[in-house]
Amino acid sequence: MNRAGVLLDRDGTIIVDHGYVGSIERVEFIPGAIEAIARLNAAEIPVAVVTNQAGVARGFYDIVDVEQVHKHMTAELARQGAHVDIWLFCPYHPDGIVEAFAQASSDRKPGPGMAEAAAAALRLDLEKSWVVGDRQADVGLAHAVGAHPIYVGRPGLVDPSVPAFPDLAAAVDHILATDPAGPLSGQVAVPVPPPRFPLTRIPRADHFGAAYAAELARAMETIDYAAVAQGAELLAAAYRRDATVFACGNGGSASIANHLQCDHVKGIRGTTNAHNRVFSLSTNVELFSAIANDLGYDSVFEYQLQSLARPGDVLVAISSSGRSASIVRALDWAEANGVRTIALTGFDGEPSRSRATVSIHVEAVNYGIVEDAHQSCMHLLAQYLRQSWMTPDAVASEVF
């Protein structure tokens, strides 16, 4: 189910419009703006920033400068418990002097491009959503996509039928006080299933990248980090008793299993006294292909475990879908033979998710997003274990 969101202008709405703000030194947050965004976050209302950045086309600064400003703003927001779900900007202007950006674009407000990209990334119903800004172009964007406009800033500059408020804080008061029959009605109470990504074609790579990053961040937030802690303890206990940890996966998950062996042997040992026993069952192509050829692919991991694993060992099984037969058979054999298991899954995760001792599950239905999240989980487990076996001074002086 698509939901209502808030699309915010940047300059004049969140930060002071000093005119073409292209460096972090010129960023000045409007009082109350960060707190207002935090209140939208607390209400579980998605927040997108959609900003025209003609300064790129006019040669005042470039795209990297815009991205640095947004990174700086992200950090400042985070310090006060706030976040923006997706940042979108349009660098084009038909009167620009930089050839690559001197053109008209439907992304430039009041064109609908950025709003449509935000809707695709965040699963928004634009007709239920709000556009908040300090210019007529922001009101025009709202009208272009059927959203609810809110004007902030000096009064009398827009149609009197458009709700107007002195600043973002007051605008958010209005949004949060919306009548129960209005656009935000029921959206928090209705469970939203993991979204497909992308929902529609996104024509620009930078917008696709921003949408991808937003979806990955959303997916990472669905992980039960208590399960990550359980997995970390399972691995640490195995290493302490000199047990063996096995990893397995198919396709992209095979590369994560192989990478796990590297990070848990070389990465951890490099700055600790740990001599961990870790093997990837996805790496020996001769053995792997012989089992697949003679016994069937479903046996490639189970057969190796039968020869190599002992009670007390640990298996880390990685499957984006959770339904790979080779993974399920390995988990079943391990659990039946005294080998504890950790499953990294996505999609609905079944049947692997419910068969494992510890399940680290990612609520996402895009293979790239799930694999990126699994890679992050693999890294954080390795780095957590590494730093837990180091002194505080060593952690502070080492590069991870």
C-alpha cells in the first residue's frame, strides 16, 4: 500500500537561502527545522528533499559540492535524531553556462520528475502527500503531481488558497494535526509489506542511485539486531573453543561466503591473537562441481559438511530467497548433527529462516539490496568480533 509523505524544498525551507548554497560553510539551518523533520520521522512519515540546484548549470559549483552539502546536512540532522529518507536535486537550467546542464528538464520544479522519483523510491501516494516550500515553483510541483501544497516564508507571495506558515516547524504542526479523514489517515497503523524495487523505470542514474540508497537504508532498518548479537556470540563461542565455522551460498551469496572466510581469518587475525578456523563451502570448484555432477546440485554443501563438520561447529548459510534447496539441505543436516546454524535471508526467507538456530533476516525483495545488506552484516560481524578482542587503544589506532 502506498503512503503519504512529505516532500521538502531545501533552501528557504530547511536552511537559510543565502543564494546558491554550494558549500558547507554557507549552510545555516532555519531554527526549528531539524526538530520539525525529527517529528515527521517519529510519526513514521517518509521525508524527501527535492531541490532545484541551478547553481550547477550556472557554474557556481558542481554536483560533488551539492552532494557534500547534503552529507553535511545529513550529519547535522543525525546529531539531533532526524533524517531525510531521500535527497533529490535538479542541476539543470536552460539558461546555464555549463553545457552538460544547460537544458530544460522535467526534474526542475515545478516539473514532476523529482516528486515521481521520490514516490517510486519511498512508495508514496503523491495525492496523499505534501509539498512544502518557499517558492511558487514548490506550489506548482504540488499541483503538477496532485499533492497538497504548503507555503513557508513571507506571506502574500502565493495563492491565498494555499496554506501558508512562517516556517517548517509550523507547517509540520499543520501536517501532524491533519484531520483523521485526511491524507495521513491510518498510514502508520497499516502494515506495509516489503516493496518491490524499482517500482518503475527511473531515467536518471543519479536519481536511481539515490533511490537505491534509500531502499538499502530502509532494508537495513528491518534487521533484528538482537539476532545479529546472537549470531556474533555463536561465532565467538565457536572460535573460543577452536571449533570450525563453515559458510555457504550460491551465486552472489557465494561471494559473500568466500568473503566471510577472508574477513574472519585474515581480517580478524591481523590485529588480534585469534586463529579462527573458517572455511567456505562455495570455493573449491573441483570438489563442488564433482558433487553437483555426480550427486546433484542440491547436495553440494550437505555432502561437504558430512565429511568436514563435527558437533559444536557452526554453519553460516546465506540465501537471498531463503529457498535454495542446497542451502535448506545443509541447514537440515547441520541441525540434525549438532552443528549450530546462522541463516542470512531476504524475501520471505522461508524455509531457511525458520530452520536456523539464528535467523538474520532482511525485509526486502530485490536481490541486489538483500545481497548488499548481507554483505554489511558479514562485515559488521567480522569487525565487531575483531574489535571485541582488541584493547581500546588498539581499536582507536587501527584502520578497520
